[in-house]
Amino acid sequence: MPLPYNRCQPNNEPSVYKWLRALHWWLLPGHCLLCDLGSGRDFDLCALCEADLPWIQVACPRCAVPLPSPAPGCARCLRRPPAFACTRAPMAYQGAVASLVPRWKKGELPALQRVLVGLLAARVAPAAAEVDLLVPVPLHRRRRAQRGFNQAQELALGLGAELGLPVLTRPVLRTRDTRSQQGLNAAARRRNLRGAFRVDADLSGCHVAVVDDVVTTGATAEALAVAVLRAGAQRVEVWAVARTPRPQA
Ligand SMILES: [Zn+2]
Ligand SMILES: [Zn+2]
């Protein structure tokens, strides 16, 4: 059954693009966005700075919150399992990540977007074969008009191009301009977001990855996962660059 999504990523990238990309890196070698030195590779982050990023070593498999030791889930997910099956968010939202992500959200530096897409793509690639399509968290049209940029959508389009996955954008709507989530606890965030998303597409049987820049409490991903499951999806997981640690976790 055809799905009404934008199949906008070249699965088989024409060789001329590969050649142009190689030429680009040959003419303009990689420059590390963090230490300001040559990166020594075709990526604008050097290997040492990449290794120093706040990678999460042990996490809740459902919501990716950092945990002190391996467990089937964090206390919150065990008490109230989320609608999504798992979360892949490889870095903690702290240190260098907490300075890079806000710069990216302000629309600074296209190189920063390529780096964030590359870091996440490398970590989710093993799971990509099990995913049929990506659904970025949409902004309300008013917010989108103000900002002119939806970072979750840009991230999903970059991942889709890297991993050869289609991205569903227009049929996924944020129907309410929810008030800012800052300062709200998890329960208040859930109430604030209830019914905020609508998916006007038949996703019967699809395995979907919801894409967001940062997972803070998981309430946004939960609300969108519920809407995606209502549209018929069989399984939803969440992909994000970073996860905010819980103070007590
Ligand atoms: Zn560096
Ligand atoms: Zn959890």
C-alpha cells in the first residue's frame, strides 16, 4: 500500500554527489567545531573531541535516561511504561552538547548540523534496518513561522539521507500551540501535550522512529508516539541527539 510520505532521500546517491563530496573535503579539510584545530578527517569534529563528548554509558532502554547500573528500565518506565518501545539518545545533554545544541537551534553553522546528524546516524545505523520511516516532532505552524526552522525536521531529513529512510513531514501536525514546557514537571508536561499531535496518514504495520533534538522528560515523544500508533503504526521508537539526565537518576 503506498504511503503518503515524502520520499525525499536518495537511497542510491548518484556517484556525482559522492565525487563532489569527496572533492569538498579535499578542498576544505575538516575543522573541529570544539577545539578549533584541523580535524584530520572528513568531519568537522576531531576524534579526540568526539571521544570526550558526554556519551551515556548505561541507560534505561525505554527512555534513555542515564542509569548508574544496567536495569530493565528506570523506576518511571517500570511504573508507567511509555508508548514507545525504546529510545536511542546516545549523549547526555550536558557539557559540550549543552552548548552545541542551542547554537544549532538558533540556526548557526550548517557544519554543526552535519556533525550532529553524523554523530547520531552512526549510533542508530544498526537499528535502521528495522525502521520503515522517520517522523520528526513537528512545530506548531505559528512557532514554525516565527523560527523559520524546525530542528527536529532538519535532523530527520539529514538522518534520512544518511540512512536511506523516508521522512514523514506534512501529514504530521501539531494541532495546538502548547505553552512552553520549561519549568513543568513530567505530569504537567504530559497534560500540556495531550492531544497536541495528529497524523493524517495510514501508517498500518509501519515501524516508526520519532526524531527529536533533545529528549527532556519524554513527554513530547510520548504524545507523538501515541498519535503515530493511533495512525496504525506497529512499533515506535525515539531517536534524539541527547537526553537530559534526571537529577535523581
Ligand atoms: Zn577537536
Ligand atoms: Zn526509563
